[in-house]
Amino acid sequence: MIFNKVKLGKLTLKNRVVVSPMCQYSAKKGSPSKWHYSHLLKLLTSGTSMLMLESTAVNNLGKITHADLCLNTKKQGKDFKKLVSFLKSYDKKTPIGLQISHAGRKGSSHIPWVKSNAALKKTQKNWRTVSASSIKKDKNWPIPKTLTQIEIKKIINDFVKTSRLANSCGFDGIEIHMAHGYLLHQFLSPISNIRKDRYGGSLKNRCRIALEIAEKVRKIWPKKKILGARITGTDHLKKGIKLKESI
């Protein structure tokens, strides 16, 4: 039943209704804005058993838009901690989680309600996106830069850094975003990953960056807190990820 308790790690949730991470595109220099305070407080006090904050970039290049949340600096850490403290002052029992992500080739984008599925131009302060391979996200989108192994290690370290900051901010859980066409999914899927090195080709190689991030985060993330991942079960395309691979 939807209202039954469920155990997640070492935490027990009061029901099976969880607020999913939903991008608000309302951040200020990566930090939460006034909108997040009112928006998240309403959701937290709705009766949900857990509140997940929207996809938060592990570095500036990992943003989808200029208005994305980002947790990479001490200043951003202080701002997130202030938000979490505010929310917990109203409800100390409901766990609050954070989804952490890197947009990869889906980055440098317009805010959806301004211009849907459209890349920024130079005059709009665009940036060079990166991916597993230099394959466009869609028609009329720029070709992303193929990440080098050194750059991959830097991104892995950024996921760890963001996780450390998330812990110091008081979050009860984190979810590593490996789905929906973002960077880690770009590595997992043979459609967007045509690499010939240890990060491409076989299922084991395509999973390598995701597993390396998960393993490193697991080492520094408290065992009493929730650690999860969001994956895409199937690409729904002939040459894409199948359900069996995801399992």
C-alpha cells in the first residue's frame, strides 16, 4: 500500500510518496533563491515521506542552464546549508535529499519556458559542452568535446566534492543522476558512447565512470544516510540500452 512505511537504507520512510527532483531553473549563481524556500517548504509539508531537491550540477560546465543549482564552492555550500536548516526548522523528521548531476552535451541550454530544446549562442554566454563522444544531442545543437581520461577523473572528483559538501549541508541522502540523457547516461548508452578506450565499448567499460563515481562517493558518504542512483531502464531504440543491461 502507498501509505505503508518502507525502509530505505537505515532510514524508515513513513509512506511511499516521495517528492521527485524537479528542475526549477531559478538559481542565482548556482545557489538557491527565494523561490526555492517557498516552493520546497510547501512540498516538504505536503505529507511526503522524503523531499528530493532538483538536479544540482557538480561544476559550472555541468549545468543545463545558467539558472541551474550548482554545489561546488564554499559559498554555494553555505547557501545550501542555510536552505536545509530553514526547511528542517519546520520539519526535522522528513528526510531531505539532493540529486547531483552533470548535464554533459545537454548543457549550455535555454531555460525551457524561454526557448524549448535550444542551445545558447555566443551572445547568450554559451559554453563548450562535453560528452562521452563528439556526437550532437540533436539537430541544430553544437558538437560536444570528447572528454579525455584526465578530464573524466576531474569530473569523478567533482562528484565526490559535491557529495562532501552535501553532507556538510545536512542532506539526508543523495541521488547520483545517471539517466535522462545527461552525462553519465551519455557514457552508459552505446548510442552516445562510441569511445575506443576503457570508458567505451563493452557494457563494463560504458559503466566504468558511473561505477567509479558510485564507489568513491560510497567511501565518503555516511553509511547511515541514503545513497542512490537514477538510471534509464531502456533507451527505447534498437541500438540503445536494454532493460537486461540496466538490471
